[in-house]
Amino acid sequence: MSNMTSDPSTIERRKATFDSLGSLQENFVISTRDYKLQYAHLYYMRLMLMRPILLQQAIKKWGSLDPKAKHVDKVLDVQQGEISYLVGTVYMEMKMKPNILNDITKDHWITAQPDRPKYTDDSDSVYLEDESGRVKLTGAKVNQDLFVTGVIMGVLGSEDTNGDFQVVDVCYAGEGAQEQPAPMETDEADKYVALVSGLGIGGNEFKPLELDLLAEFLTGELGNTKEQIDSANIVRVVLAGNSIVTPEIIEDDTKAKKYGYDRSTYITEPANILDRFLQDIGSSVSVDIMPGESDPSSVTMPQQPIHSALFPSARLYSTFQSVTNPYWSSLDNISLLGTSGQTIDDIYKYVKSEDRLQMAIKTLNWRHMAPTAPDTLWCYPFKDRDPFIMKETPHIYFIGNQDKFATELVEGSQGQKTRVVMLPSFAATGTIALVNLRTLECHSVSFATK
Amino acid sequence: MSEESHAAKKRRMNGRSSQLESQPSFLDDLEMLQETNQATKVDDPSLLWARPTLPKLNPSTDALIFQQIEADEYMSSATQTPVVRFFGITETGNSVICHVTGFLPYFYVPAPVGFKLDNITAFKDALERGIEKGFNTIVKIEWKLKESIYGYHGGEQSPFLKVTLKDPKNIAAAKRAIERGFSFEGFPDFTAQTYESNLAYLLRFMIDCKVTGANWIELPSGTYKSREDRNSNAQINVEISYEKIISHQPEGDWSKIAPLRIMSFDIECAGRKGIFPEAKIDPVIQIATMVTVQGESKPFIRNVMVLNTCSHIVGTHTMSFDKEEKLLEAWSDFVRAVDPDVVIGYNTSNFDFPYLLDRARHLGVLKFPFLGRLNDVRTEAKDTKFSSKAYGNRENKTINMEGRLQLDMLQVMQRDYKLRSYTLNSVCAQFLGEQKEDVHHSIITELQNGNEETRRRLAIYCLKDAYLPQRLMDKLMCLINYIEMARVTGVPFNYLLARGQQIKVVSQLYRKAFEKDFVIPAVNSQGTEDQYEGATVIEPRKGYYDVPIATLDFASLYPSIMMAHNLCYTTLLTGGIIQKYNLVKDVDYVVTPNNDAFVTANRRKGVLPIILEDLLSARKRAKADLKKETDPFKRAVLDGRQLALKISANSVYGFTGATVGKLPCLQISSSVTSYGRVMIEQTKQAVESKYTIENGYEHTAEVIYGDTDSVMVKFGVKDLKKAMELGREAAEHVTKQFIRPINLEFEKVYYPYLLINKKRYAGLYWTNPDKYDKMDTKGIETVRRDNCRLVQNVIDTCLRKILIDKDVIGAQDYTKQIIADLLQNKIDMAQLVITKALSKTDYANKQAHVELAERMKIRDAGSAPALGDRVAYVIIKGGKGTAAYDKSEDPLYVLEKNIPIDTMYYLDNQLSNPLLRIFEPILGERAKSLLSGDHTRTIQVSTPSIGGLMKFAVRTATCLGCKTPLKNGESAVCVNCKGRAPELYQKQQTIVNNLEVRFSRLWTQCQRCQGSLHQEVLCTSKDCPIFYMRKKVQKEIQDSSATLDRFLDW
């Protein structure tokens, strides 16, 4: 780094207009909590809010069929043999879903079985449900497509003699509206947002050297002038979860057993390292930190911001922001939506496929980023809203802590463009992603040391 | 020892219930049921109701074969003689009523000395006078040579008078007259004991005609005639004379079961808040019914009748009625149309049927109470008291439905299984591995008064409750087992639930006596409290054995003693007889250790030994067939049969010892037990004298315990295989010392073995040296209901750790941890709940659950438990001197108000004794250290929001680190603890997170169980392990997240 100082010219960090997208983002913030509520409200709201959209889509898709397909208001009112379409919430009946009843009864003796990587089983079945009841869906279409609990869906078909609904076609809400980004001035160099997930500080895979390299890269202390200029084009860094890993407490048999709370098990070091790292980069670029599964934050979706008091140094910078997961924001009118990965991890368990990128793309089409909440994805029992509905289609949609880097530019039916980015864990791969805010192009940068 | 307890040994539930499987909602079940029924799908489901059409039957050319399932008797108005009426089903599923005429009741009187044939007329006249209103009732009196079954009389028969009467009702009067005594020509003061005069007419008929319970009857062509009866709607109605019927013994092909129609149903009533439904006020709003053909896996009729509208339910025939009267009428019409052979349900005898009948009477639905096969017999609910040593006293209602069998699954459960709770919910969790959604009765009315969707929801519960008894019955094979029991013992099916063990032995004894020309005296039982010495127990050498303990069992001990020593009524000797016939001891007769004498089998083989031999050899056959059989349905029949045979064999001994019985004979029963005692001692001696180091064995064997029919031997070897070999060898060696069929068997090895006390032990059970079969426990109170679940779980886990993991230290650590958790208030409330049924309110002593119910009524009459409900409570901390019954509190109230639990009560009164019992044999005096020490020092008590001092308390926020009251401007921690803030924050965050996950998992599970995402969970099943957790987590998470919020800044 000694050559840094020898360069006489100063490279200016680029700036972008930041907008916190209040109307979307605020939905993730839970200010007062009420746990007297049940989950039925959330499903109900979801259905209420999305049904009109689905109906529009259904009419568009099936309205001109001949013979005419009839719309049936309530799932239970379907008449046998009549071609009709319905709208409702998908429910997946899967016997491999974790069952707390089993765990409780086992708890006293047999240790709970480790979570299965997938819930899928040959006996799984798909249902469509609304306020009136549920009906089983059958047909080839049902076996091909990918279904998870909680998606609002329209189906076309007819009731067979078993009382099942034989599905011919399905429709989803489709991508939400998207604002056209204001054209950028082309003579300027492109700006980038850096997406990082899974620093994993304190975990087994954590490599301090790579973290240092990353910090130097983001702050522009790495490489030659050219690279430093590139770094300066990064207008914002988003850390998408799992920055800290709280190590598992290993019981020490040699020590006398303590009954009650043992304060000696608390380890402060990872939080301190993260604080210093955030302070480092925060001194030069704006940074948002989202909580993830392993971070010291709430576990249910949406995860609330990590308490900023855990970052006594970084919090002093105005560039530093502790945010929710999922997280909406916008840079130069390019909207960003990201999650720390749990949403897709949970969908992954419902389907046989391994292609996580496709699952993420699917959520855009469903217009819902976390349909499996609350069925299998832990979630706060919202009463009057469903914050996971994607009212808008983001320009950049990133999923943190995935197995590998993958990306695709997805185009919606109304020309919506979305850059979908599957971010791998930094601790495991040493990889981050940079997305061009003008072209939405995306590439990865690796800091792997071996 | 209770004489009958043997026979009625309950099949105790071993280990835990089958694992809870993931449960698809009941709607899916309904749908599945429908799928298989497509072939019979019709537009109008009521077309399925009727029985199959009747093939043409010509009495002169066709034989009629049917399985009779019930029988009764009536007096023919034409002949004034009794007629037996069989209700039955043909193989094609057609219903039959068969009137059997001509069989007349009779009994015997010993002819007095000097009585001649000529005296009969005078005797007859005198007897007829003695029977009040008995004019012309004696049909005939015959001279017969018979022998009394009671005692050995040198094999000589003596003259008896067989008195045949017209009317069975007059038998008792005749008996009384003879016992009272009267005079007739030449016999001025005649009196005698009567024989066979206390046998019911129906049973008399069945015995003489060799008809057993639920067997097949054949009426050959040309022997019977059709009958047109107005009073029944059976498809076939015939009449035959009793000599003509052919009764097929239930063997081979005749062991089949007809396609019986089984109806399972459930009703819902709209009760008022806090009041148990009363038929005079609260309407019946839904009746769900399922009808299944025996042997088929799914019901072919599924319907629900609903007052008011109801949305469509998949796979179900939903019928709406605007008036309750119409609903009731339609249901009774439905029952008559479907004409079920078996009616089942859960608590139908004591609730559903009486309620329906009362309600119908109240509403004036005149057609309703005719639910049997006879149109002119009104169905009524009558109170009966049933008392049996084996089953205890029960007050029940019986519902008469002529021609239909009834199996109230609640009664079956109470009879055959010992459970913690008999609610449908917990029974299903136990046997079907399912939790049932339970809707509190206060919500039922709300659902009914809602709209067609809420009524639909209710209908689904109702349907589920109607289907569960059927599934339970199938799973436990009750119907098959009961039918087999009826066949083996020869009693009518309906006797099995309504009567005790004795009647089964009576039936067999009479059958055998009939064959052998014995007559049985009608003993007026005295009900003496004569107790005789029971089985022996070898004083246990308590302790924890970490070596294999071989268990040697006498197979069917009491039956085999009776057979080996020929113990019977017919072989019992009195002193005079021995001299009279010059009998030689040990050749002609033996003297039992109880000093009673019985003749040996070469003099005369006893009747009881013959009955037992028949039973046991039939059991052997059934078991052999069972091994060969592959068809699961036939296997079920055979298994039911062998079980019935075993139980029957065991009940014979009890019968002879029942002082309040039909024919008690304490000489037999005392001799049996005395032999048993001697044999156990002898076995101990034989084993301990043979297996010694002096005799060249590695170790000297030691009998550490023995009880009734088994001894536990410590051979000293460490190796399982070796212990098994020695056990087998020892069993053979000892068996040689006894008379056949007494057989000492080596059955299993316990390793390790924890011997706590008499009849209290636990061990790992091995029959094969490679893998243990199970963990076996005896007498360790884990099922007692006034224990909370925690006790059961802790004891269970400790035993598993000790026996399976052989980790005594681990068990101690676990126990300490649980005690620590308990004292720190970390145990889930559901574990601490104690439940008791509120059966009556006027207990002599104050009882915790009754007091609580009273208090709850004052608080809110609507949610308070009504009579008949189960009251769930926990014990809370009370002031000094508060009576225990005042410390009970509603768990929900406790959660809400943060009332501190009396954890010491749970430690001292619930956990401590059972724990000490299992640890004392291992640790001795040190066991007490489990209950005190470090782990009991941290105590956490929740701060109540009501009562006591709280009125005066001012809430002050304290530092989360050191509990110092906080100053202004400090929200979470004090100045001194500021450095620990991140740590304390994280600690609190972890607590909240764990609660959040619990919250999510619990409530989503309930959504899955109820089968709906969009509707709120209403279930209030207190038996469900989730219920209190769910409530508790709501409360705790609210509090904990509030605490977390105090860390706004630090």
C-alpha cells in the first residue's frame, strides 16, 4: 500500500442518489409487536390484496377461451365437469415438513432428527385454498410445475369425479409495475453497487486475510490507479446477511456444571471485527448491513436491523445503515430488493429442483418474495399487511448466502427488467458481485486466497 | 389377591405411543374415502342406504344360512311358550330374523330318598301350588339319573327330577318354592336345593342347542317356513322348531364373519355457555354418520345432517334441515334404512343416544325412538349398574336396539386398556398417533350460529368424530376380538360388554356339564369375605443389576396347575367318600398343600381340566394357524381368537375363587394358589442348589425375586448368550420336577435390571442376544393420572438412560437438570398440568379440581368447566397454610397473570418419590442428594400481576445485568453494567428468537392440523401437548420482546 501515497491526484468516490423507498421498505419494520395474532390474517391479507391482480391475469389469459371458462368465486363452489377457473392460496401437503408434535414427543428421549435438506416426498399433494375451504389439484400440469405453500395462483380446469380439481393451466400474478430508470448521462463512467453476503466472521470458514482484501478493495486501497478508479465507482455496498457467525457453545465437561445463565459463553470478538470492518469501509463508501440467519438479530421474517449499538465505531458514520432483511432501496432511481437468502432456501426445500436461480426468478413471477412464510419460513404474524408482496418489480433483485454465484437478466411481460443475482457466501467462496447501475450488467469479483 | 384381576389383566401400554405421523387434515381423509368409492357413485347417495336386494328364497328347496349376532326371547301369544329370536346376517348381507320355537325351560331337583315314579303327579301338583300364579305352568316332570358336579361321589349317578316349565319367568318361583319347602303325599316336609335353576333361558337354549355367540346357523331346506311379521323390517323372517336348526361350530370355514354393517356416529349439540347440554333446552344441531361393511377398509356411507344450511363437503352427503324435528326424524329413518348390525361411537351409550332420545321426546318426534330391528319396540335408555371385581363399579345407561350390536368404544377402552385419559383425543393420540382438533363446546354454538361456512367447519369435526371410533375399532380389532370371545366362551355378544368375567365361565361349565351328564347346583352366593392366601412373592433383593437376569415363567400357571393336579368340582373329595370307597392316598387321590383332597385323573378326569385343555389346545391350534396364515383379515380373526382363549383359560381359576359367584369352591382356588407358592419355592431351591460353584458352574446362581408365576435368576454370568443358555437349561431341569402340563419356560433376560420392590421393576428385555426387544417396566407409576406429565417423562427418560444407555451418571445429571429447570420455571406448563374429571360437585372432602371449577365459575361462567368436563389445573404458590386444594389454578389463568407455580410442590409431591424409588436401589442413601444441592439453588419465580402484595408494589425497572433499580435515562442496564450491554442484549435476543421460532412452529402446526390457512385456529384440546405451549409462548414472547425493546440504546 505504500505506493498509494505517492499518487498525487485524489480519486473522488462517486455518489448516487439514495432513496429508502419508504412505502415499500417501511412495511418490513415492525414497531409494535402483538403476538395474540394468528397467521390466518396474513394469509387472508395476501389473498385479498392479490386476488384482483390474479383475476385480471386470469381473464387476460383465459377470458377468450371457447367454450367459455366460468369464474368460480369460492373454491368450494366448483361444479363437477364444468370448465372454470379459481383463484386461491397454494397449500402443499408434505409429510416431511418439520413437525413440532414429533419433536416434542421425541424431545424427552430421542434427539430430533436433523433437518432434511428437502421436504419432498412422493406422497406430496397440492391444494388450492381460499376462505371457504380447499380443493386438491391434480393433473399433469401439477406434476410439472413448481409449487410452494403461500403462492396466490389461478387455475383453469374442472372438478373430476373424485372431487379433485383437474388443472389444465395455471396463472400467476406476474411481475409488478416498474418505473423506467431515468436515462443516465453517458459521458460519465458507470456506477456500481457492490453486493456481498456471508462474511461469516467467527465461523469455521472465516479467513481474515480475505476480509482485509475486501475492505481494501471497497475502500480503494487495492491495486493500481485503474483499479482504484474502479473502486471509486462503487457507490454503495450492501452486506446481505450472515456477517457474523455465533460459534456453537461446546460444553466443557471438565468444568463444574452451572445451573442457570452462564455469562462466560458470550463471545464479543466477531462483533468487534465486523465493527472495525464496517468502520473501515464506512469511512469511504455508503454501506447497508442486512441481518441474516446467523446474525445477532431476530430470526423471524422480516428480520429487523441488527442493533446499531453492536457497532459502536461504525455507527458514528453517516454512511452506515443497519437495515432489515428483506430490504428495499433505490440508487439513482434503480430499485434494489434483496434478501439474505432464507426465502429461497425455504422454497428450495419444497421442490426437487436444485436450480436456485430459477426459484428466485419464479418469485418475481409470483409477485411474492417469501410465499412460504409463515408455513415453513418463520414469520411475524402480520395483521393488516403482507410486506412480502412485490408491489413493484425491482431492477436489481439479489439473494444472499447461496451456494454459488449465478445471475440472469429477466424481462417481464411489460418490459420490466430485473437483474437477478444469486450471491454466494463470501466466507466460502471469497466472491462478491458488482452490478452496473446503468446497464444492470453484473459480474463477480473474487478475493479467494487459494 | 383379587381373584379376577388375573383374567382381566389389562393390556398395559408399553412404551410410548406409535410415533405421531404428519397428519393430513381430515378433509383429505374424506376425499381419500371417496376415491375408492367411485364404482358406487350415484347421484342420490341415499340410494346406497338399503341392504343388497334379497336373492329369491324358497323354504322348501333352499337352505338358509346366516350368522346370528344377537338373540332374545319372547313369549308367543298363541302358544304361551317362549320363542328364541335370532337376529342375523347372511353371507350376502341380507338381514334375517329367525324365530325358534318349542324349546322349554327346565331345571333339576334331586329326588328325595324313597321317591318313586308314582310320586311325580303329587309332587307336580304340590309344586304348581307352590309357584304363585303358576297354574298349569309345569309341562312335565321326568325322572333322570344325573350326578351333581360338586364333589366326587364315587362316579355314581343319582336320581333327579327334571322339571320342565312353560314360562321361563316361573323358574325362579319354582326354585323358591322348593327351597322354602312344601309337603306332598308321603313327603311331609320336602325341601331341596335346585340344580341349574339360575341359568337364563336364552343361555340354556344356546347351551342345549350348541349355539355359541355369533356363530353360523343353518336351517336346512324344508325345515322352516317364512313368516310375515308386521313388527320387523328384516329381509328374511322365518320360523323353525329348535330340533331342526344346525349350529355350526366356529371352526374352519365357519369361523368367517358375515358382511356386518357397522355404523359409527357422533352428534353435536348447541350448548349454552358454561352449562353441559341439557336435552330439554339445547338443540341437536348435527349428526354425522359413517357406515362400513365389516372387512372393508372404508365406509361406503358418509353423511352429515345439519340444522340449517351447510356448504358442500367433499366426499360427503350433506343434508340440511330447517327444523330440528325433521333432522331427528330423518336420522332415525336413515338408521332404519341402513339397518346397521353394529352401532359404534364414542360415549354413545351415556351421551349421544340418551340425548337423542330425550330430545326427540321433548320435541315430540314420535317416530324417533324405534331404532332397533323391531318396529314395535321403543328404544329407551335405562340406568344399569355394573359391578365386577375386575372392572370395578360402573354406572351406565343401556340402550336397547333389538338386533343390533352395540360397541361404545369408550367403554371398550375403559375395559381393556389402562390409560391416562380416556378422551377421544388422547385415545386417538395413543393408538392412531394423531392429535384431534378439539373445539370447545362454547364455540360450537357460535359456529352453528354463523353461516354455512362455519357450519361446514363444524360438520367436518363432527364427521371426524364419527369416523374415529371406526378407525379405533379397526386398529384395535375390537369387533373381531369380541366376536371370537363370544364364540369361544359361548355367550351372546352383548353379554361381553354388559357383564363380567363369570358368565363366560358359567357358559363353558354348563356346556361341559351338559355333555357329561353333570348337573350344577344353583348356589345362593353368600358373599362371604373369606379371604384365602394368594400367590407368593419371593422377597426381592432390591438393587441395580448390571448382569443378565434370566426370567423363568410358568406358562399359564394356574390353568396348568388345575390340569396337572386334576383340580375340579367333580374331583373334590370329602372325608366320608375316602373311607367309603377305600381310596388310597397318592394313588386314587392327592392332598394339596392346602390340605384339600382331589381324586386323580385315572379315577375321574375333572371337568375344569377338560375345559382348560380344550381352551389351551384350541389356543395352540389358533397360534399354529396364525403362523401359517397370510391373509391379514384372517390373521386378525385368529389372533383375536387365541387371545380370547387365553383370557378364558385364566378366568376359570378366578371363577372358583369368586365368593360372590355362581359356584365358588375355595378348595379349588386355595389349592391352586398353594401349589403355585410351593412351586415357586421349589423352583428357587432347584435352581440355587444346582447352579453353584461347587457343582462346577462359574458362579453360584441366586434367585433375586419371584412373583406368582415367575422367578428372576442371577446366574452371575456377564454374557447374554450364556445367561440365555443357562436359563433355558434351568427351565428344562426344573420342569422335570413337576407334573405335566406344568411347564417352566425360559422366556427372556433382563439386562440391565432395576429391581425396586415387590411388583416394581424395570429392565431391558431381551429374547435374542443381538438386540433387545423393548424396555419393560412394572408398577412404576407413569400412567397414574394425578401425576403430571413431567413425572412420566422424567421417569421414562431416567429409566432409558439407566437401562438402555447404561448411563447412571447421565440419568443423575439429567434429573438434576430437570429439577434445576423446574425450579427456574423453565419447564413447559403442559408438563405440569394435572387433569381430573369433574364428575360431581359434592365430594365429601374438598378437592383441588372441584374448588377450581367453583372459582372459575365465579370468574367467568362461560368458560368454566361443566359437570363431566375434565378440569386441568396446576398447583400455584399460596400463602403459608393455604390448603392444597386452594392452590389449584387454571393453567391459562396462570399464564395470563404470571402466577408463580409452586415448583416445590412438584418437586416434593410429584417428582421426589418416584425418583427416589428408582434411584435408591442404585445409589442407596445418596439418592437423596438428587433432590438437594447446587442445582436447586437457583430459583426463578415469575412476578404475578395480581393478588397479594402486588397491590402495594410499584414496578421499577431494574438493570438487566445486576438487578439494580435503574436511574432516569437508563432503559436497560445501569452504569456499571454498560460494558456488558452487548452480551446482555444478545442473551435477550436469543431468548426472543427461541420463542419466535416456537411461536411460528406451534401456530403453523395448528393450522396444518385444522386443515386451513385462512381460518383462525379454534382448537382448545387440553390433551394436545401443544395447547399450553402455544398459549405460553404468546405470553412469553410478548414479555420478552418488550424487555428486548428496552435496549433501544445503551
